[in-house]
Amino acid sequence: MPALISSIEKNSIAHELGIRPGSELISINGVVLHDYIEYQYAIAAQELELEIKNPDGEIEIFEIEKDFEDELGFIFESAIFDRIKPCANNCIFCFVDQQPKGLRESLYIKDDDYRLSYLQGTYVTLTNLTKKDRERIKNQHLGPLFISVHTTNPDLRALMLRNKNAANLLKELDFLKENDIPINTQIVLCPGFNDGSELKRTLNDLWKYKSILCSIAIVPVGITKYRREKLNKVTKEIAEKTINIVNEFNKTVKKNIAAVSDEFFLLADINLPEKKYYNGFSQLEDGVGSLRCLIDDFEKRKKKIPKKVKIKKEFTIACSVSAQNVFFMIAQELNKTENINIQVLPVKSNFWGEDINVAGLITAGDLISQLKNNCFKDVIIPSVVLRPYTTEFLDGLTVKDVENKLKIKLHVTNDIYSTKELFNLLFS
């Protein structure tokens, strides 16, 4: 995998040099780089020689003098320039294994790369670390890392990940503790496997690493209609029990170190906790506190809602089923403004199955089928429904495809934890 440059920042060094998107960075000062971490070290030099392969195949050399802190302006297609470290597990709950055929190839890639964990916050199991990997983590102090723990019971973890190396988790955590590498941890709760007493054991074991432990996130197992293997879903009763276990643990250790995702509160029909529960919102992308952030942000902006706008504005907010109550509340407040009309469409997941209700898995097909009778021409969607840095949905269709099919305009909001962009659309 080359260091492919997908875009160039305006007014940057690379922009001034005329380097084009689609080019490849072959080397810096004669060194071929393997990932974005090495790239960051390399560009710290004040004198650089860049070897660039243009989209037409021509090789060019650029000699640069710059200040230490200056960036070059490259945005790469991937943070990994060589081969991504593949996942060596076969987890009983793996989402990749419960997808239909015919989606884009990247959705079937199982990565378990500590570099992506450090750079992008993706979760790794630590089952494929080599001696060389550990040395690099130690020497470059690559943290925090995001660790898929699931359970600290060695036999149970080997069973759930279907990999005997998974039983060595505590040894890997010992290594990280010895080298003061901070960690955020995740537990995918699979009823009948790692819930109840096993969850209590895992929480207590993880607290032994409190010197490096930043957070513990508990999320419910996601089950699509394509799953061949039987797994139990998280019920209202299990959600309530899990919330209680986590609350009791936090009370015991006198710190809000563990938190369940928003789905648990929705399943248990319990009000979302206040901000202090989430201990800095370190695992927002795992759905831990995202709705609380959205609610709190709206409450701050609510006082700025005008009584009237001159130009009539009508929007449909297409959201996940899990977020519908929050958006209904927001729409109710916004609709008090004269000439503002907001309707909310919770997009049900016919593609994945009724048990999938998060925004990141909304497909263009489901959006099209459920917007057919929509009377508004302007529709707001969150950016998490799209492939990063593209306009492509999970099922391969694009924003333009949906717009052309329905004769509407899609407005993509990038910050899903804030209502700032929504307010800009309505009141700017």
C-alpha cells in the first residue's frame, strides 16, 4: 500500500509546490515510510528531500527548507502506508462476519493494527503483537491505545475470540503498565458469555491497571439479520443489570472510570445520566455519551433561538432510531420559531435488521425507501453515515445518487455531538 495522497491543504507547502492529489509519497530524505507515525517524525527535519510519484507516473524530487513545526499539507488516503496488520481472531460477535455479500471490499477487511489504534482510536485485541511491535510501542510511547478487552477471564476470552493467544491479555496489559502506556478499554457485552459475574470480574481486573487506565466502555453486541450463529441480544433486564453493575463498580473505586453506551439506557428505559458520569467523554465514538453531548449542546444554544425568521425554512432530520427522542425534543423547540418547520425521520434498518439502530449503519437504500413520501426538499444527515472523506454510503450509493433519486438536497453535518451546524442552516 503506497503513501497515497488523497488531497492537499490549501496554501500549504505541498500546494505551493504544485503537488497534486493522487500522487504518491515514495520517500523522505531517502527513507521509505511505513505509516503516518514515521511520517510525523520525518517531517520534523528542517531540510527535506521529497520523492513524489505523480498521477501520470512521473517521478519528481522536491527539496524543501522549512521550520520545525511546519506541516507539508498532505492528507493521505490511509494512515498505514504498508500492509495493515490483519486480525488473527474469529470473534463470536464479529460484525464483519455478519454482513451481506456485495458491499465495498474495505468493509470486509479485519484489521487489528496497533498503529491505527494509536492514530485513529480503533480497537485492537493485542493478540497479534510481535516483539518488534512491543519495542516500538515502548520506545515511541505510542498511547493511548484502545483495547478490545471483552473479558479478562483467559479461557473465556480465548473462547470468545476463538484464538488461544487471546488468553494472554493480562500479560500484554502488564507490558503496557510497565511502560506507562495509557489505555482506553472496551467490552462488547454478549449475554450468556461476559455479562453478570464475568463483567464484575473484568471490571475488577482492569482496575488493577488504574495507573494507565483512562476509561472502560461497555457496549451491547450488535446482531444483524445476516448472523448465522445464534447470539442473545441485550434485553431490558440485562441492560438494567449491567447499568447497576457499572454504577456499583464506580462507587467502589470512587471514580467514574466505567460507562455503558447510550443504548443501555435506551433499552432499560432509564434517563441518560448527567455529564459527570462520562468522565471526559473519552469514548464518544463508541456511543458512550454522544446523546448527552448533543442534549447539553442544544440546551446551551436554545436561548439563542429567535421567535421568527424572515425566510421560511423546512427541513427533515434523518437520524438513527436510537437518537429519535433527542431529535424530536430538539425539533419541538425549534418549531416554536415562526417560519421554521422541522420534521424528524428515524431511519429504520431494513438493510441490517431491526436490532441495528445506530446512525453509522444507515444505508442509502433505507434512506431512499423511507424518504419517498417526505414532503420537504431539504434533508439533514450526519456524516457518520458516509465513508470518511467521501460521499459514499455503506451500500455503495453516493449523496448525489440519493439526491437524484428523490429530487432533494442532502445537507451533511460533520459534528454529530453538536447542533451548531443545524443552527447555522436555520438561522444564518
